[in-house]
Amino acid sequence: MLVVDGIEEVRSLAGRDLGASDWVLVDQERINAFAEATGDHQWIHVDPARCRAESPYGTTIAHGFLTISLLPMLAAQVLEIRNISARLNYGLNKLRFTGPVPAGSRVRLQQKIKDVQDRDDGSVQMTGEVVIEVEGVDKPACVAESVSIVLP
């Protein structure tokens, strides 16, 4: 994990590859909990028997939004920013779900800081290139630009 201290060091991250998080299990229990929290109970996510019979994946798959919702947890394993008041999620650019996350898979985050821009209020806007990979699979599950605001 990379640790930086304050806004000045955050500014120095532009163009820097931060590396990878640890692998995290996406099991059926996590998928079911996400379905309960969001009300998204599509069979491709929550019906293992039907998936064995009908799905091209042979098993349930994680919701795309479950996959991207892991971003804060995974990003916290890659970068710690000390001596700031807050880091706020500002949004996502160019979000794409490029491959499935089968139940029982492990995922991790690869992150690079694309850009850091000063804002009028003394904060900085940090844009990162994020890729969520599935262990043992060449094609990523998710690619996006993650935008956050770092408050001094």
C-alpha cells in the first residue's frame, strides 16, 4: 500500500501506477446480500440451479454494480491518504462491465492515478484508472475512471 501525507503529496500522484489490492472473494452469500440490499433478484445472480441449466457461465454471476461497489474497499488497500479531512466519491467516468464475475471468484483492483487537478476551494480532484480483475481470467470484469475529491 502506498501512503501519502496531505494534499501536496496527493498532487504528486498524477501519472503514477499504484499497483494492486489483495484478492477478495465474491461468493454467493455476498451476491445474495447485494440482491437483498438492492432488490435486484435476477435469476442470473441468485438462482444457482437455473444457472447450471441455462446460463452460459454455468453458475451465478455477481451484479455489475456489486463489482463496482467493491471499489472503495479495494482502493483502501492500494492508497492511504493521511492528514486530510475527507476523501469523497465524486463519480465514475466511462464505466464498463467487460466480463462476468462468477460466484466463488476472487477479484482485485489495479489502479493508476490519471490526473490530479486543483479546485477553487483548496481541494483536489483525483481521477484514477481502475480495473477490477478476476483471478485466473485474462479479460477484466470492470474498467472505469474513478473520480474523487480530496479535502485538505
